[in-house]
Amino acid sequence: MATPKEMLTTWDKIQFGAVLPSFEDPKTKKRSKFHSYNYKVADWRVEKPVFNPDLCINCDFCWVWCPDSCILVEEVTTKRGKKQAKMVGIDYDHCKGCGVCVDVCPTPIKSLLMFPEHTPIEEALAQWPKKEDKKKD
Amino acid sequence: MKKITNLKEFACTPDRFLGGHRLCPGCAHSMIVREVVNATDDDLVVSTATGCLEVCSAIYPYTSWDVSWIHIGFENAAAAISGAEAMHKALKRKGKLYTDRPVKFVAFGGDGGTYDIGFQALSGATERGHDFLYVCLDNEGYMNTGGQRSSSTPIGAHTTTSPRGRVSYGEKQKKKDITMIMAAHGSPYVATACPSYWKDLAVKAQKALETEGPTFINALSPCTTEWKFKPEETVRIGELAVESCAFPLYEIENGTKLRITYRPKKKIPVKEYLGAQGRFSHLFKKGNEWILDLWQKQVDEYWDYLQRREECGV
């Protein structure tokens, strides 16, 4: 019987009822060149979301509603021994700049905000609204 | 069976529908697909009818899926998945399966591929009793080809084949109730869902996948391009649709037992949902007030009907 790796080479090696992996190497999760993960849609956006880790409460709302799966999370274990996803950043290769993540962010001062594409991240973080600014509005 | 308790745990799931697809920014299709495919750890076989999801997730030579995926014509997503399921069953009986891991079968179709064109294939597959889940991504029109009307388009909506103008007020017919039609087939599990309520959708998808037999989920998919709202408002539009009871969330078991899964705390007037979208903007002009009243009346009547059914347990 053909191995999954052989099955990926030509179509006539595919076995009936086989489950084909979409990875070239399933262990390291290296995706093949035909996976759209290796295609960049970054040039679609005009504004980019910037992530402020100081204000984030790790609610993961942005993860579940991001249409392009470009909220990067990392699995951590809490003090009580429970699994929890911690937000680490944004995948700027696949973000189309729709702004859904900013809209759903629940913190009083949003921990994700849209900035023009050319703004460097350090500059955007420096411009972040403060608590006093919000009270004035 | 995977346990879905809270979002923090759910977010540890490795994604099986990845970025790099060419759906519009802020499209609800990929939200629904991710919430459905992440709801289970089992292997999946997915078939997709022609539509936005298919043309955007499988542009040659790229694919966005980490699961086995079949592309099939507009009309036969349900037929293809029932064939795959029948083959799997036959190979299992003969002991010729490649793996022993459980495999689930899912079909995705747009509302054109479900309400109109693919309806006979879906009806046939449900009648034959194959074990699959059919998810309808209901964006109320043929949005892939530029926004023509379908039988899912609600009354008063502007589409390119039911345009608004001096004489016309947009779509004349009311939305077909596909969920009740599927329930009338005697399907063991039928539900409506909205991606703005992620847990509701994920739990329903899991329940549908665990149920043996043909199951159906009708998921509302707000379309930023043709419903004419800003891309970042997708989640909020879905919430408005459910909170105003224009798209109530319920499930029906065995075609007889209806249960409302989400009750809005305070029902908001349907005007707020319609006013948020550009395709209904002409209804707020002088002379068209009667359509807004008609909308409200239809929504209230349907909500009352659902509540009566739930109370009686039928």
C-alpha cells in the first residue's frame, strides 16, 4: 500500500478511503507550495490592525471571528492547569484589513486598533489613546 | 467527542481552514467554516458546491483546506457527499479502509446551491438517509455572480435582478423557509445558526456531526459587498439579525421537537437591522413605510409561531 507521501506525488497512487495530509511534513507542519497559506494577500489592505499586548485580556474574540485566521495564538497552561490560548500577534501576510477584530475587541480601551498601513508599529503604540483621552470624549 | 466549554480552550484548536483564501475582507463565510471544522477533532471529508466559498478557497493551484475536499457542480454538493459516504460505508464493511479513525462528512453550499439549484440533490440525499452534515451559508442572494436574487432574498431587498427604483421597491417575494422544509423531511437534526454566536454554532455543528443521519444547518452569512455595509460590521449585523428575531436561532430534532436556542433579552425593532444595511435603504424613503410594517408583522408572527411550537413541544 502506498504511503501518504507517495500518494501526494501522483494522483494514481491515491488509495480509496485514504486521508491525505495537506502537509509536506506533518511533524513540522510545513505546508506544501500549493497551500494558500503560502500566498500573500497583504496588499489588499489599506489599514492594518496593531496589537497592544499590555491591554489584551486574552478573550480570543478576535481569534474566533477573524475571517482570515491571522490572529496568532499560543497554547499556555494556567495556574489551575487548564489549557488557554494566549494571543501573541497578527499574521500580516494574510490580514486583509477588514477591521472585524477591532470591532469585537471588548476591552474599555481597545487592545487592537487600525492604523494606516505605512505606520511603524512602535509609532502606532506610542499614539495609543490613554484613559484620560477617553473620558474627554 | 471534543468538549467545547469556553473560547479560551476552543482557541487552542489548530486551524483547518487557513488564511490566504480570496474571500472579501470581513466575509462571514470563513467564520462559519472555521467554527464548523474546528468543532470536531475527527477527520473530515468536505464537499463544496460552486459559490463564493469554492471559487475563493480553491483558486488554481492553491487550496486553503487542511481537510479532504471535493469540488463539485452547483447542484450536487449533497449528491457528492452522499456518494463519498456510501463508498466509505462499503469499504468499512469489506474491511478495506485505509485508517480506523472516524471520518465525518460535511457539505457546504451557498443559498443558491441549497435553496434553488441544489435542492433536489439535498432533498434526495436526506430522503435516502446518508450520514452527513449539510451547512447552508445563507447570504440571501447569488453574491458570487454579482448579487442576483435567490429564493432566500427577503422582501424589499435591492438586488441586481430585483432593483429598486421609482416603481419597484425591490424583491417582491418573501424568504423561503428552508429549515422547516428540511425538518419536514424527517431529518434527525436541523438547526439555524449565526456566526456572531460562535458557541451556539460550534455546539450545533458538533451535535449535528455526532448525530447519525442527514443533518442540516442553515447559517446566516452577512455579505459585506452586496448587503452594503462596512467590512468591520459583519459580526454586529449578525447580532442585529438575531436580536431583532429576523433570523431566530432554533433547532428541530426528528422533525418534531423544536427548541429555541437563543432568546433575545430585549427584542429590538426590525428597523434597526434593516437600517444598518444599504440594500434596504430605499425602504426608509417616503411611500415605502408599509414594507417596514409588513416586515415587522412577518417577523413578529414567525417568532410567535416558534414560541408556540416550543411551548407545545412539537
